[in-house]
Amino acid sequence: MRNVSIKNRENSLFIVFSWIAALGLFCLGMWQFHNTEFYSHFGLVPGGRGDPRLVTALMEYFHHSLHGPGSLVSPAFYYPAKGCMGYADVFLSYALFYDWLRNGGWDVFTSLQICVFVTDILNYLCCFLFLWRGLRQGVLASALGSFFFAYNAPKFNQISHVQLQCLFWFPLVLWCLVEWAGKRRGMKPSHAFGWLSLAGLLFNLQLYSAFYVSWFFVFWSFLFLLLAFLFSPTREFLWNLVRCYRFPLMGGGGVTLAGLIPFLIIYLPVIRNFGGKNYSEILMMLPDAHSFLWMGPRHAWWGWLWDKCPAIQAYPVEGEVRMGFGLVVLIAWAVLTALAVKSIRKKGSMRADFLPQGLPLQFTALVVLATTLFYLLAFQFPGGHSLWHLVYYLFPGGQSIRAVSRCAVFLALPMAIAFTIVFQAGLNKVMALKDGSSRWLGLLILLFPAGLMAYEQTAFPPTPAFDKMWELNRLEYLSQKIPAGTKAFYAALAPGLPYSATDIQIDAMMLSSVRGIPTLNGYSGENPSQWQLYVVRSPKYEEHVQEWIKLKGIQEPVFRLEIDH
């Protein structure tokens, strides 16, 4: 009786410890991603002056299109080109919240900060709920997996790409699919249609918020299903699902496709005009062997690789291939991949009720193998050879993915699922030990590599940032230079200022979006045909401006705004 009482007390302590750890990991992740803002009392905006200002301008266009002049599909940059929204992400998840904040009186940059801050909270929370309630894993294991998904090093290294921070719809999509697949024949067709439709709508929300990671999700899902159909137990399970729910599947697919209609309206004209990216451009950002450990020159443990590895210094776009999760994760994933291959080869059966309870080794193995296969396809071998050219030519949308190395930001989700399941399995074995000392020792042994993994994700100094009040004052100064009644303008750089061409293009977009005045300038993933205004330092810049005005038949006067501050 005494032993039972002691064990119950230990279990209670472990539950309290698990929830404290879950809260602690959340706070650690939020601190790492936003400590620049905390230190500056939210006076600094993380990520540098490039993409964060660009995203702010795009969301400001969205805000104005809802409440004043402007078109949602054709924001007023690259004036008078149409369909400019198709040159970039829609940023829907941010834009709706941003619009509400702007209506509440917040300035443009504070609204951006709050959007990203809330998104990072939701990334952790939604993943935790999916792992804890959807996959029925323990609190501690779910917290570790959620931390890895929401606050990993590749995501931190891409903090300037604001669209890559919005990922919380993915766990919700998977949760819906788990609820549907887990019930199998016990679910009414109407309920199955509801879960499948909800999954499709949530995916659409993610797609309209961030195209890259959504495409990565689709491609990973394709690899997962392909592997699942290679093995008879999982193939039988999937065919049974299709036979039982063929009509709900068709209905849910129809809802999903209907939600894609606006997406096609926005992006099909751009695809028809420009086609895909050139493969040589994609090759510059395919990861090689060094990429899987490279975490940037500012990382506490691995920053020294910059000085010791000329191959890293030679990366054409070094910032895009910082996709390392750290040595602990690299070793752990290599071990998991070897075990996954072994389990698939040796195990010949899989329980049909594998979701959401009783997760077998094979299910985790398929998650691991699909993720590893993704990495192998994206891998660039010596000499610039890669299997990705097959994906580029054969898989829908593959030619639109330029920065393939960003896949690590999404692949953190299936990796988090696998780590959570494996950690929970180890935890179950440890907690089943009869001796109390052995249980606590086993727990410490499990937590040690988990702690190292968490440290490697957060061993960075505060990220570079810009002063939002300085930017707001500068924006106000430049805005006052544009006369009332101006119908369109273009930006020119005053001599002696150190700004880049990108800075000037985004300056023009910021001013255009705030004032509601079209600008001939612009900056995005694509440029309109025959638009040559990016070269603001060229002696022929003014000639290019006049050529664009003549080409597009602009009749109204175009104001020349000199950026002199």
C-alpha cells in the first residue's frame, strides 16, 4: 500500500513537472524569437529592413482595399500593371488580423509585430493540442514536439520571411484528418464530410497565408501516401477508408477545390505570363551536406564553421540554406531513419485501428521515411546533381519553388510528430519501472538529449532588427514630400545615400500603401514584363521610367519623389 501511495505521489509530481515544462518551453521559444522586441520594449522590429517592410506594405494595401481606394487583386505597385497580388503571397492570416489592428489605431509596424507575435503563440498552441489531444500523447512529449515545431533554428533563421512564421493551420489540418481516419466505420458519413471539409478549408487558409510551406505540405503528403501504398497493411487500411467514405471524400475534395478558385484567379495569370523558375536559379538554393548542420555564423556552437568551411562561404545565397537543426537532431534523425527502414522490412502487419490510439512503430516509420525521402530528393550532390529536377519537371507547382531549402521550416512538423511519439514511448517504459530511483534516472536520461536539442535551437544572439519609430518618422517625412492630388509617383535615390535598390523599391511601396497613391516602383518575387525600374542607381534609370510610362500609356502626371533621408 505504501509503494502504491509513493507511486501515485510521483505521478502527481510528474504531471505538475510536465505542465511546468510545457509552459517553460513556450516561454523559452517566445523569448528566443522576440527577445529583440522585449529588450527594446517593442521599439525594434526583428528581421531587418527588407521583407518585414515589404510584408507591411502588402498588408497595408490589403487594409486600404477593404476600407478605401485600391484593389485587392491589383495592389498599386508596378503601376499600372494588373494582378500584382499574384507576384507574392496573399498573407491572409496576417492581413485579416492586421486590418483589425489598424482599425484599432495601431501603427503599421506595431500591427505587424502583434501579428507575428500572436502567430508564434498559435504555432506552439495548435501543435501542442494536436499532439496531446489529437494523437493522445503525453503533456511533456507534446510540449517538446511543439517546441521543436514552433521555435526551431531554421524557422528562426528565416525570421525576416514573415510568411514562413505562420504555420499553425497545419497541425489543425492533420488533427481533422486524424479524427476522421481514427474513427473509421464508426463515423457517420455526414460527420466524415464535416471533418474532411474542415481539413480542406484549413489547408486553404494556410495556402493563402504562405504558399511555399503549403506546397511542401502537399508534396510531403504525396510521399507519405506513396510509401503507405507500398505496404499491404497500410494500403489495405487506406483502401478501406476510401470504400467507406468515398462520397464524403468527394464532397470534402469539392469543398477544398472550391476554396482554391480565388487562388487560381490570383496566380494563374502570373503563371501564364512568366512560367516557372529557371532550374539554375533553384539549384543555387538546394541544400548540400553542409546545409544540414549549418545554422548561421551567429550560432553559439556552430558559428565557427563559417571560418573553417570554404564551401559554406561559397553558397550563392547563404542565408537561404541555414536549415540545420543541430547535431543532436541530425544524429537522432539518422538513427530514427535506420530504425524506420528496419521496422518496415521486418514487420509485416499493422493494426487497422492505428489512429489515434495505439500508434505502432510502422506509422511512425512512414512519417520518418517520408521526411527523409523529401530531404534526399532535395539534396544536392557534388557537381550540382540532384534528384530534385524530377520534382521540378514532374510534380505540379514544382517549378514555382525557388528556395527549396526552406522545406526544413515545414518538415519540422513531421519531425516533431516522430520525436513526440518516440519520446512518449521511451517515457512510458521509464514510468513503468517499479523502482522509483530507476524511474527518475531514466527520466533524466531521456531529458538530457531533449535539453541539448532545445539548446541548439535557441543558441542564437538577438536577431538583427530596425527601429520602427525611426522608420515611421522617415515615412512621415517622405510622405509630406508627395503633393496632395498626386495621381502616381516613382522614387529616385538622392546621391550619397547608402540605400540599396531593394530599400528604395520598398520605400515606394510603403509610401504608396499608406497614402493610397499608385507607384511605378515595386518589389516582389516576379516583375512585370519590360519593367526595368529596379536599377535605381543606373544612369539610365530616368530613361527606364519614361519608357515604362510610354509603354503603359500613362497620361496623368507622374511625380518624381527623391529619397533624400
